[in-house]
Amino acid sequence: MSELLDVRLPEVTLRALTWGDPADADRPLALLLHGFPDTAHTWRHLGPRLAEEGYRVVAPFTRGYGPSEIPVDGSFHVPALVSDAIGVHRVLGGDHRAVVVGHDWGAITANALAACPDAPFARVVAMAVPPLSAMGHLAPDPLGYLTTLARQARMSWYIGFNQLPRLPEARFDRLVAGLWAAWSPGYDASVDLAYLRRSVDTPERRSAVLGYYRAFRTAWRPPARYRAHRRCWLADPIRPLLYLHGADDGCLNPRYVERVAAHLPPGSRALAVPGAGHFLNLERPDVVAAEVLAHLGAG
């Protein structure tokens, strides 16, 4: 069973699910970061497995997602998410053994942490979104690359939609149900959508989680307190990275797995998980857990 923990940071208080005693400094810290449209409950399979292996696992509802606070500074920029992750590590007394695992927006944050020289995480796992720097490398087959890019442009319609005023809030329930169905075909998301409804239960909450996309418009102008991490999210990773991607992902083209593998640092791997869509940690939890534990125990 998970327990709840409040992590008070200068800019926002995050409430987190935990497995394993979060105050036990003898255990290495494992920080698990969820994405959109999802909640910290997405780690209900992986969290207990990591705790069984000796980690103290902390999975926050990221800023704006209830029961965490909506940040008073209104920032949902990637550098703010990086700052939150580093802040959780600091508040909980994490050390050099700490690891971070992220999915979707959590993966964007994890990839940025893998590229930040001052990030306090020894190993990183990203799921469903690879490092953006690696995605930009041309493949040996330029035509294949352009085909992949064109297909991805069609799949990414929701990014522009989520930046529209008011309309995404008004259609939020239909939007997120449709995304789960399209991104992980055949997966029954009813439990996850119920968690999401409880987490994002007001117009203010809906605007907050959509704010992650609207922050793209000012991506290079985050609040001053976050600017130290401004370049990390587009930089090449420098820490060992495990990248996992569902072979049937309807959100991000699975062909990116082969394209990013050659552009990761030593000790890294990129793997397509068969029989899984975008929410691979929920669809193939045993496979994902085995790969994560193998990576975290390596070296």
C-alpha cells in the first residue's frame, strides 16, 4: 500500500505517493514522475517493485495536479519541473545513489535531468518520450526520417489543440479519454481516468495541466529562479539512460527508438516494449519493471 507525503518546496507543495519509508536514509531515493493525462497512480505497479528492491520510492503529483498545489508563480516550464525534482531530492535528503524514472512529461523532465551537470541523480529512466536532442538527429535514411517526421506531425495534433484558449478546458473529459484510447489501443483506462478526474476536478486544475503545453510559447523565458536549467531539456544526456517505448504507441512514433539509440551516452539502452502502447508501465508492468531494475542495478 502506498502512503501520502507532502514535500514543501519554495515555489509549490507537492503531495506524493510513497512506497518504502521515505525518511529511511539507508534506502536510495527513487523519484517517479508521471505525465499527461495521467497521475502519480500510474506508478502503482513499479513503485512497490522498487520498494521491494530496497528503494524509498516517491511519486509526486506534479505541479498543478491535485492534491499537489497549483504553483503561485504559474510556471509549467520544463526548467520549473527540473527544479521541483531537484528540490524533492534535497528536501528528502537524497544522495548520490538517487535515481529518477519519468513517463511522458515526466520523461521530458527525466531527460533534462540526465543532461544537467548539477542534477543529483545517478541513473535515469525515460518512457514514451526520448531526449529531444536525440530525436533531431538525421537517420542514415533521410527519406525514412522525413516519413517518420510527417507521421509524427499528424499524431501530435493535440499539442496545438492544448494551447488554444478555453476550448481544451471545455472538452477536457472527452479529450483525455480519446487520448488514452488512441495512445494505448485496447487498454482499459477506466481506473486511470477516474484517478485523473479526482486529480483535475476544477477549471483551475484543468488550466494548470494544460499549462504544460501553453508554456511552450515562452519556453525560453521561464521565471528567473528556474533559468539555471533552461538549456538542459534540449541538451544531450550525459548520464546513463534507459529509454523504453511501447511498440504500439499511438502518441509518439515507435520508429524513434532506433533513431535515438545511437545518440545516448555510454551505459544507455533504448528498447521497444512489445504489446504495449504509450502507457507501457501500466500495460506491461512486469517487463517494464525488469528492464528498469536491470538498468538501475548496472555498473
